[in-house]
Amino acid sequence: MYALTDIQAEPLTLSLKVRPEQGDELRAAWPAIAPGYHLNKRHWITVTLDGTVPDELVAELLRGSHALVTAGLTRAARAELGL
């Protein structure tokens, strides 16, 4: 799992995995980025998609979250997923 959302939430939120130091920086810079909701607050952030965080940053964070999770998989698991 590298991204989590409740598609019925208003406003929509997206929880993503980040490096701990990156999470600290993001939370300090963007009011719409908070510690991961119901997740390990050190490794996850929750982004409120209210338009205040640029789409490009959200896309970058999504790609980064995927990369962090897949890097932790075994070689066999990555091969099974075609990565």
C-alpha cells in the first residue's frame, strides 16, 4: 500500500508514505499536509486536496510514495509485479 484515500470524504484526502525528514518539511511548509491519519505519523502524511497544494507536488509525492514502498519489496515480489 502506498496511497490511501476515502473517495467519499469531503474534502478529499490522500495519505502517502514519505521519508521522516521529508514529512517534517512538508508539514511545516503546507497547512494542508498533516501527519498520516490513522497511520504511522513518522512515515506517512495526509494531504487535504483542497487546491492549496500544487498538483505537481501531489503527483511527485504519489510517485515518491510508490518508490519507497516498492524499494522495500523483495526481488521476487517486484518481479511478480513487473517492476
